Amino acid sequence: MSIAPRPLPGLLLLSLLLWFSACTPAWLFQEKEGMGQPNPDLDLPLYEPVLRPHDKVTLSIWGHEDLGVGSTFAGYSSNESYGKYLTLSAEGSLSLPLIGTVELAGLTQKAAQDSLAAAFGTYLREPIVYLRVLSWRITLMGEVGTPGNYSLDETRHDLISALGLAGGLTTYADQSRIQVLRRDARGESRALYFDLRERETLDTRDLRLYPDDIIYVPERRAKQFDRFSASLVPVVGLIGSAALLVSIFRR
């Protein structure tokens, strides 16, 4: 008379773990309330950045590179590491050749350029002035190639360009819930959401970025599941090995 082997508790547990790892735990993918909702107001009054004391800037004057610092017209590097920049004083002014001290704090970039052009216009004929603010930065976080802080200028002032600057989106990036944390005209923080899969999104003016914007790219649910499944692999392997050894010794 043969005796049927008793079921091994380890094999039962192994089966349960394998089944659990193949399923999607509901708690793992729960959305936070309000996440991923469309922007309630695409006409959000935007915060217009202004120059502040201690801001770093470069100055370019067409045809007068000797009067500029870090001139983009002359092809000079305006990278901070080369020291080719000017710093606004604690009072928010710049001391420049030919025109002396100019107050710029509280002015937008365009207003500052116009003010400098008017000042240099006393000595130069219709000067073309360009002021670049090096200390205006944006922050990219989450599922991008290289998270970090980046300078914001006229060549990288929109969301798509900024994402490209940070190395693009990772495989696990959730393109449907790109978040931008921004101050509005009242100085209050607002969270804007963008779905890069929608063509209409690319036509909204909200895609323009402003100094101090924080861009966060959340991860897709697949990454959470892959991370959870990967954590089970060592456990499943250990239980499987133990079950195999037990079955061998019982023969």
C-alpha cells in the first residue's frame, strides 16, 4: 500500500507568492485625490519674473563687445565658470562703463534691456542691447534622464525644451501627468498638470516656463509593479530552493 506524500507547506506558500506577484495589488496603484486632473484655468495669470539683488547677468551690445560682459553677440562663453558675468549689487544696481550706475532691481528682463538701451542711447546710435539673467533657474525632478537645476534663457523657455535639456523622459515616465509648480501673479504657488500625449497640450501658453518653476515627472504604475515584483524574486527563489531540498530528503 503506497502512501501519498503530504502537500508541502512551502510549495503552497510558493504558489501563493507567485500568484500574488503576477497580480496587480490594488493599493499599489491608487491615485491621490486631485492628481492628474486637467488645469482648471489655462488663463492662469503668470508670475512675471523681475531682477533681484545679487542676480548674475551677462550684457551684450551689438557692435560694441568692449562694453559688454559675456557677450552672446561676440560668441563669448557666458558660463559662470568662466567668470564672464556681472552681479547686481545689494541695492540691485549695475556699474557699467560709459553710463555709470544703473538701477535694475524690480524690472523685468525686457524692461531692464529697454532701460539700458535708453542709457547707452545717449552715447551710441540706436544700440541693440541684450541682457541675459544667469541666475534664473528651473528644477526638473522625477523620471527624467538627468534631474537637477538648469538655467532658463530664451533658447530653453518651454516645457518640451526643458525636458530635452534634462535628457528626456525615462522609460517609466508618465507623460499624462507632468506637473509644474509655479507662482502666479499674486505670488501664490499653483500646480499645473499637462498630458503630453494630447495635441492640444502643445498649443497652450502654459507650456512656457518661468524662473523658479519646478517640473516633476511622475513614474508610471509599471515601475511600481516592477519594483514590487523584483523584491519578491529573492524570497521566491529561497522558498523554492528550500521546498526542493525538503522534497529530496523525504524521498
